[in-house]
Amino acid sequence: MSAESDKRRNAAKLRELAAGYWLSQCVAVVAELGVADLLNSGPKPVDELARATATKSGPLYRVLRALASYGIFTESADHWFALTPMAEMLQSSRDSLRGWAVLVGSEEFHRAWDDLRYSLKTGEPAFNHLYGASYWEHVSRNPKIAAIFNEGLTAYTSQVASAVVAGYDFSQLRKLVDVGGGHGVLISAVLVANPKLRGLLFDLPHAREGATRTLAEAAVRERCDIISGDFFQEIPKGADAYLLSAVIHDWDDERALNILGNCRRAMDANARLLLVEAVIPPGNEPFFGKLLDVHMLVITDQGTDRTVAEYRTLLEKAGFKVSRIVPTASDVSVIEALLA
């Protein structure tokens, strides 16, 4: 009986995992509709939610009921719904995951994942095969898609920023350059926690407006310069630490070495390199970075999430030595490296 019970449990779990994209789409659509924001003032009947979101109450009820069974919203009598701790994270607040949910559920991501077989057979990104351009080129040509990407990445970074600030000691630094810092969520958190520190955010021109807004809202704009540029060409000099968060995993070894080489040329002898990445652990335990690595396979040009050994090898090739790897309370670690 025990073996038969285990078989049934495993079958039920596998059925659920195989249908995982059903759940992710429910989360994405409800996030895009702003249902969590509508419930901020308290529980509401599904009819009212449907009117506010221009949807049909019957279908909306079925989606919310399914989400409630996973702890995202809770249903009470007469088809009323309320927030749960997870549902609160779908609100439009700075520390929410609403933007991340919408990004993961975007047409571009889903189409690329639908063509995962192409990436497995060729080793090439399914996204490029489908759209005739890299994801980064596609984003640069489509402002609406760029906005979805920037909001999603900001939401994801907001979740790891506090863990990075708590896990790594920035207090001894004087000037920090955030290379590819996007809208400035991480460097803002670092500057807030370290009042004597000055920052410089370095990214492509499209990030400037969002970064200016984020830094101003955090009241650290006067301590952080913004310089537009391309990290494949040159990186500003003169800081005692260079921070790259979720940058290196976007690229293959050749282009990662290009970026790291530019960092090395910008650094003084005693400067530090800080990579914030999901470092793949050994063993079979679940780890979000393992799924993120497959996402890199289908979306990016040979991007990959690496193990400790792979990061050490990559950094050594670029002229660095890993001094320590600092785990955080989130999925990422801070890899500190010095010039070799």
C-alpha cells in the first residue's frame, strides 16, 4: 500500500508540474489586470472585480479560485476574494513582484519557451529563431516591450536588493560603480544603507530616466552620478568597487570576458569586483537559478548561470582571483574578486 500511495502522490505531483504554465499564466494575467490593487482596501465580490477589470465575472472567478488554492488570494463565502501575503506581492508597490509576473507571462517569453526544442537541438536561442533578432535588439526597438522588461527586472531586483545589502558589507567603500545597473534599484538600496558612500550608475541611455526617478525617490540622487555607455566598449574608472548584478549570466564566456576585461582596465590595484548572481549549487535540491539557466538558454545569446567552479575559471581567465563568495537570504550570492 505504501508503494502504491507513493506512486499516486508522485503521479499527482508530476501532473501538477507538467501543467505549471497554466498557473504562471493565471498569475501573469491577474497581475496585469491589477486585481491585487483593487483588493488593497479590503475583500470584494468577484462581480465588482470583474467590472473594474472589464472581464466576465464567471471566468474571473474560476481563475481566482484556482489561484486561491495555491495561497494566492483567499476566497470566502459568496465569491468574495481577499489578499494573502503572496497576493500582496502582486500589488503595484515598489517591493512587489507584479512586474516580474507580467514579464514572465509576456508573449515574447512564452513563445521562446514554446520553442525550447529548437534550443535543445541547436544550442541556439529560440528567441532569435522566432523573432529574427536577439532579445536585447528586440527590446531596444520596442518601447512597450522595453517598459515591461524594465519593470519586471526592477521587481526582481527589488526582492534581492535587501538581501544583498544585508549579506555583504559595503561600509568600507568610498565609491561604487553599478555596471549595467538598469533603473538603479540595487545601488539605491546600497546607498541608503551606507550614507557615506558615493555611487555611479552606468548603463545604456534608455535606463537613464528610470534610474533618475528611482534614485530621487530613494533620496540618494545627489550621491549618485548617472553615465550612459556600453559596457562592451569602456567602463568608467576611479571607483574602489564595481558591481555587476545579473549581468554576466546574460552572456557566453567570450562576451563575459569582454565585460570583465573592461572592468579590469577600469580598476585600480586595490579595487574589488562584485558579481551578484545565482550560483548553481551541486546536488538535486530545487534552486531557482537552475530554471533561470534554462531561461538563459532560450532567450539570450548563449547566456548561462554558472557554478562556483565555472565562475572561478571565468574570473581567472579575465585576470581576477575570487576572494570569497557571500551567500544571501535570496537566490543570489555576491562573488567578490580582486585583481590577480
